[in-house]
Amino acid sequence: MTRAIVTAIALFFCCTLAHAHKPSDSYLIFKIGNGRVDGQWDIALRDLEYAIGLDANGDGDITWGELSARQSAVASYALARLKVAVHGTACTLQSTDQLVDQHSDGAYAVLKFAAACPAAAGPLTVSYTLFFDLDPTHRGLARIEAGGLTQTAVFSPERREQTFDLASSSVWQQMMAYTREGVWHIWVGFDHVLFLLSLLLPAVWVRAERQWRPSQRFSAAFWDVLRVVTAFTVAHSITLSLAALQVVSLPSRLVESVIAASVVLAALNNVVPVVSAGRWIIAFTFGLIHGFGFASVLTDLGLPQGSLVTALFGFNVGVELGQLSIVAAFLPVAYALRATWFYRRVVFLGGSAVVVILAGAWLIERAFNIRLLS
């Protein structure tokens, strides 16, 4: 049983290696008005390279010339995996232009298209299957703008088709949509999750006579976790809002590098304890930087200019709900196992050591713009 558990943990970390940066996403925007449906679809060049091949000379760099030569292939491949219907009547999609743009995680092809829809108005149905056959973790992040309101959605292999009732869109629906985005992005933000878990691992112990000892009361572990999570929440909520509103802006490469460094230090502190009683201070300090990381996701998704406060509030609530779900799953199990050899050696020390190595590789990758992990 122990061998099976250790193998499962190893597989988790191996899977995490493939997501040293942001997972595979594309960004889809529909603008509906005056009887027209216009769209923009931002697709990562790295994903298109894997799917259809863009790097003609194989030097590892995709130039504008190489992308231009494959424009028709990009449009055909993408639009074949997107279906749009208004009031149940299928629309004909046509590519109108292709550009290139930079997102927080690299270069993206920008495919502009128009949808010729026989039905002038009604519910919008979108079917999305891009990359699902190649990468089941891929997600399509959609934004639908109509009548001055914005709706958002996440397309996944489990939710390939969704319908949007444009006439009944409300501020409440917008907030709920951004809340779902916040939950999803904390769950797939492995560096944020590993930072938080690294700080929570010692919560079921107390430091006495220079040794970690199992806590005798669940309430003590609970309050320790609450302090850490609250500090992290307050800190990243501050900087997420400032960055999303473009009050403060930091280079993405610097932010991602410091986030990786924070994961290293948090996990290293478990192996070689320097701070034991004030981990909430670490959570707050580095939480300020993690907020900029969350903001890059929110910026890529797009903030509706008419309801900035609603979108920010909803996204923040989603991030916190995602965090709380992780804590709720972690704390009871950790407390039950706190006095066992498995928790001390495998989960606490072994897990922390693996996180140090993994986050150290992320730090080198992000700081020096080189690739160590696949």
C-alpha cells in the first residue's frame, strides 16, 4: 500500500512537470450587435506547432514568415473545431484576418473571423473541440459581449457545447461566470497550489525543542491554517486588483520567477526550518507577488469595461473558493496522518524536497528563459 501511494505521488509530480508554466488555453471573443457576430480567437503558437507544425526550418523559433505561410492551415484547423449557431440555426464561419499577439505566457496567433447567421437574434450556442484530441487539459476561455454586458465560459472536454441566453444576461450572471474562472485557475495554477500546500504541511505539527511534533488539538492546526490562508488571500487580492486595473504593472518574467522562488523557499523552510511560528508572514509577503500572477490570467481572459468591480470581485471569490476546497481536502487527511511515518518521511520531507527541486527548475527556466522540463 505504501509503495502504491508513493507511486501515485510521484505520478502527480511528473504530471505537474508538464505544467511548469500556464496550462494550455485559448481565448475566444464574440462581439454581437447590429445583426452581426464577429469573433477573435487567440491560440498559442506552441499548441499550433504541436498540432499542425509551424516551424518550417526546425530551429525552435516560429517567425512571422513561417506563420504567414501556414495561415490557411491555421484557419482551417481552428474553424473546423468551432461551431456557432443562433437560435438553433448554424452560422457559417469565415476567417477575415490573422495577426500575432503576446500573452503572459508567450506568442499567440490571432484569428479574426465573422459568422454569417441566418437567424438575426436568439440564444447563441457554441461548440468547441480545439485540441481536446491532443491535450485533455486544454481549455477554451470564451467571452461573449452583447448589449453592453459580458458573459464568460470555459470549454473543456466535459463541456464542449454551451448556450448563452444573451437577452437575459445580468450582472449576477457575469459575477458567477468570473467566479467559475477564479476557481478553475487556482486549481490549475500548480505553482500557487504548491506554495500554499508547502506552508500548510507543518500546520498539523508544533515546533518544540527544535523538532516537529504532532499537534494534540485539531483546533490549533485549524487556526494556524486560517492565519496562513487569510494572509495569502488578503495579499494576492490587493495586488490582483491593482494589476488588473493597471494601477501597478510588473514584468511577467520577473513575477513568474519570484513566484517560483517563493515555492522553493516555502518548501525549503520545511526541510531546514527557519520560520516556524510566523508562516502567515511568508504567505502575505509572497502572496503580494502571486497576486500579479493571478492578474495575468484575468487580463488574458479580459475584463468587461462596464463592470470591472463585478468581474474583479467574482474572480477573487472564485480564487478563494478554489483555495478553500484545497484546504478542506488537505487538512483532515494531514491531521489524521500527522503522527505516522508516512506523513513525516514521505509527505512532509519527501514532498517538500520534490517541490524544492521542481520549483528550482521552474525558477531557472523562468529567470533565464531556458527549458529544462518537457
